[in-house]
Amino acid sequence: MITPWLFEFFHELRDPVARHDPAAINAHFLRYLDLWTRAEARGYHGIFFSEHHFGAGYSPSPNLLVAAMASRTTTMRLGTLGVVTPYATPWRVLEEIGMLDHLTGGRLEVGLVSGIPPELAIVGIDAAEAAARHAETIDVVTAALRNPLVSHHGAHWSFDDVRIVPRPLQQPLPIWTAVRSAASAASAGQRGWKICGGFLSARDMAIVFDSYRAAARDAGHAVGPDDIAIRRLVSFVDDANERPAGVATARRQLLATLRASAGPLPPWATLLDSPDGELEALSNEEFVAGTPAQVAAQIVEQCAIAGAGNFVVAFAATDHDELDRAHALFAAEVAPLLRTAASTVRSAR
């Protein structure tokens, strides 16, 4: 079974005038909250909210979106992919995890990530410092979830016998992280965390995921397809012959988001203006486009190659009506095909 999840960037208003209108922003929030609420009835397994700052999106604190959705839903999993740890203190990360797990009734999916370098750089956090803060926070989180009292002595924080409350409802708590390299995947595997990959081709992700599986096995953690996800940008077309146009739409959408985001564009961004441009850092497989049947076939094939049992869908559409249609179409015509694809997903290689 390939489990369907939503990934929400929560785009800001496209109209530059409306961006300065508090009433328009509030209406935008309410429309998104209603959209996410409908996702439960549509059968999505869960939603992951992302964290971004200083432009393009309205999600500087995904934990607040999880809290808002906790009372609007009853069964759908609610998570983050993820909380950017270099901005935070490890005890606050832990305290909010505990609060959210209780507010969601044990439906929380925790995601911890090191962040987007251009955004971090705006507030003076370079890549080396971000990596160090992230590693230290992970050490504290790992220790605190296992013990009622936690001590830590590192470069950024130092404390003894701190009691973190409230304790999470779920035991154990599902923790995710985003991976792009064999090293980051192996680190997650050693901890027994779940992983999500994107941007790379399915075959390149399979290599990364193999490192995850090997490290988890060596550490004594039993992991399989249910612990691995692929995230892709999906766009729909009405006719199978229009699939290239759907890919082009998704590429333009990603470029527009990057241009609206903080900091300089990544080196591969210029490829998005080229119909067939591809680098190792951004595979054309990132853009899943076509009719519902074509989209499902691409997802099943990629998950089979990589050994992933979860698919996290981000939609290229940003207009509210188009996005609602994409949500509904994926749930009605793609997700059922994913759920019957169990025999195609390999757990090991």
C-alpha cells in the first residue's frame, strides 16, 4: 500500500496589492483551513506543514497550523516537515511536541529539519552553524524522549537534569526528517526515524534510502516502506497528450515560488526555464504530471524503485479553486490506485 499524504507550503497571496490587505490575508487563511479540513473527508492519511520565513509562504510556525487543525479534524494525522531546529531552542521544540501530541489526541507526526540556507543566512546563521545547532537539538530531543530528565553539554546549550513537560501521548512518537544524501539518511536510520525524499530521481533516492535501511538494520531498528516517503509536485491535465504542458506548469510554479522566497536562487533554478533541463539536484521526476491515471502510474513506479510506502503530494496549483479541484481529483482518482499498489512496493533491495 502506498499511503497518500498532503504537503502544504501554504503560499502567500499572489496579488501584490492583496498582500497588504489584512482582510484579504484573513480570508486566505480561512479558505486554506477549510481546504485542509476537507482533506480528512476526502481520505488523505495526513498533512505535513512546512516552515518557511521571509517571503513566499504564510507558515513561519507549522506547529500553529497543526494546533489549528487539531480541533477541525478527528482522524487525520497532522505533522510538520518540518520544524527548522536552528531557529529554536531544543527544550521549546520538545515542549511543543508534547503539547501538540495531546492537542491532536495522539495524531502528531513530528518532522525536524535543518532548514533552507538562503533563509537562515538572512538572520546570520550560516550552513555550518545551522548543521551544528540541528545536530545538538537532535541529541537533546532523542535523549529527552527516552528519559524524564535530560542533561546536555554542547557548544550552544548546557544544562543538567531538566524536566521537559508535557510528555507526549504517543509512545513511541513518530519522527520524520527530510533527506537528500546517503549521510543524512544513515543518520536518520541510526535513530530509527522516518524519512522523506524529493528532488532526486527515484533511482538516486533508492541509493539514499538503501543507506537508511542499512544504518537502521545495523542499529537494530526494523524499518520498511511505511517508514519511507517520496514527495513530488503534482499537476493535472485533462488529456493524456497534454502531459508535457502539465510538467511545464509545475516547473513555472516552482520557479515563481523560488523567486518570491528569501535569498538568492539555488544554482538549479535556471533549469526551470528550460523544458528539458535536468541536474542531479533537480530531477525531471520531481514533476509528476498528467491525467489521474498517468499521475498514479508515475507515483507507483517511483515508489517501487525507491522502496517507499508513502507518497507526499504537493500541488502545482495555487489558485484556491484549482487547488481544491486538485485535492479532490487526487483523492478520488489517484489515491485509490495507490492504495491497491501494495505488491509493487519493495521493502528492501
